[in-house]
Amino acid sequence: MHPSNLTDFYPRTRAARKILVVDLGFLGDSIHLVPALWEIKRHYPAAELHTLSAPVGAELLQLAPCVDRPRAFPLGSPSPPWWRHWDVMLALRRECFDAAFNFSGADRSLFVTALAGARLSVAVAGGRRHFWSPWLVHAHAPRPSAELPVYEQRRQTLAACGLELAAPRWDLRLPETAARWAEAQVPAKAIHFSINASTPLKEWPLEHWIDLARRLLARDPSERIIATGSARASEQERLRSLAAAVSDRRLSVLPPGRGIADLAAALHRCRLHVGADSGVLHLAVALGVPTLALFRDYAGTAEWLPRGQPHQHLLAPCPCANSKHPPCAKEAKALCLSRITPEQAIALLASTT
């Protein structure tokens, strides 16, 4: 199928009974996938919709009612070779998918899509073009503008395939058990702190978080703050240091090891999320929680920054963000982010709340 005939993809697959979406992303990527999944479900209401993502992505997609079977593809750091998990590939081939969508175009995900064996498949054109690319999927869609939010890029790929788009939606469904747990743990209308990120170079300095917490608690005796993080030792150490330095019972750290459903339920009870550049920020957006994001400016920032009310951000210029060996890497601290001050955060919050 030639790219110029992409609009024929939907008419040719309209009767599909099983559809696979391959997106081997983590939490943030999977959240941005959800609006596209709702569009697929709306256009293929009789089809069984399967997804393949990293385990944390599969856990998130269990909250999306439009997904019938979220599947996990084991990934780590470093990620194993794509061919390591033949059991996953064989399970996919046994499903006999009628259609497959791939929104990244990355080499690993293209091979996985090809091996899944769908009757017809489409993928976004990747950054690198290999001689074997045309044999892996049946059609390549042009890569949407990086100025669009990631979720909208995925939706525009569907539009290129002939689907007529409605308004974007997330509509995540929280399990009752998670909602009850959050009700017992999280004061209503608390502020949520997410102080960690996938790399220290995306993290606001701990001393700034401490200062911000003290300022927020000092301005309102009824204020409550909850902070969360993964079970990783480095994240838990930062959270312990935050709690010890603030030393106020109105700031509480939720226990680690809870699942994405519990995290989502906790966020849903909050009136504001303040966070680093991480997947938790995008989860807050999907749940309709207002956000204040703390970002360094790097190539691709525009597609990941939450937009419009009620979302705000503070963006630090970073001249070395896209270099192979940024000077801050040795210190494991982003100098540019340290220039965003707690005073700036308080001023921005005061202007919008």
C-alpha cells in the first residue's frame, strides 16, 4: 500500500475483528496513546482491541475501557533484544490480527509489528530509513508535526489512514479498590508533589522542593501535600529527605510499591499536581488535574508540555540539553533547572489559583 493511498487503510480494514496497537512506551507514552485508542474503538466497534507496551504501559492501559487486552512486552535498562521474547511473538501470531497500528516507527517496534503477522499494518515513518523497512509493514504514514502534542500526533496518523476524528478523550476508569485506598490515604484537594524523573537531569533540585513545600504550608494552615515516587532507592531517598527537611505532618509521603491504579486514584483526589518532566505529569493531565510542570527546554519539549488551562509550566533554557555529554551529567544535577526558583513557582500558582 503506497503512502498516497493511506486513506484506503480504514475502508480496507473496516470489518476487522482483531486489532493490535504496538507502542513499546512507558507511562507517559501510553497515556498519550489513549485518545488514539478511543478513536480506533469508535471506528471499529466490533473489533477486539489489543495493545502491546512496556509493563507499566500495560498497567496504565488496563484503566482504559476501550482496550480489550493490554499486553506487556518486557523492557528494561538496557532493553533486551527485540527477538528475546519469542513467547510474546508467538502469542501475538496466534491471535490472527486483521490490522495493526504502530505510532512510533522505531526499529524494535517495527520488527515486533511485522512478526505479529497482521493482515494489514501501518506505521509512522521512522527517523531512519532502512532498505528493509517497506517489507515490515504494509504502509508508512508521514510523521506528524513535532509541534503537536504527542497524543494529537497519534490521532493525526489515524486521520491519514482515513479515520474521521472526534474530540480527544482519555476517560480512564479507576477501580473501586484503588478509589477506596486513595480515600483513606489522601486528603481531599491536596497538592501532589512528583519530585522524581527518569533521569536526574530532569529533576528540580531537592532544596527547591523543600523550600516550595514550606512556602505552600506557611501560606495556608489547611494546606495538605502528598508526595509519591517509585520503589527505586534513589527516589525513596529523595522523598525521605524531603519529608525530614520539611518536618510537617501536613506533608506525607505515600508508601512505594503501589500500582498505577492506586497512583491514579491518589492523583484524582488532588486539586493540583506539581511535578518534574515525567509520566506522572501526563497521568495528572489525563485525569483532569491542574498541573504545574518544571521543564528544561530540549528538542521535543513542545510535544510533551501540557497545554492550555488549567495547566502551567516553568521552562528553563538549557543550551546543553541535546549534547551527547552534557556538563551536568557528571554532577547528576541540571544547572538550568536550578535557576527556576520556588518564588517563581509560588508566583505562578498565586496568579492561577
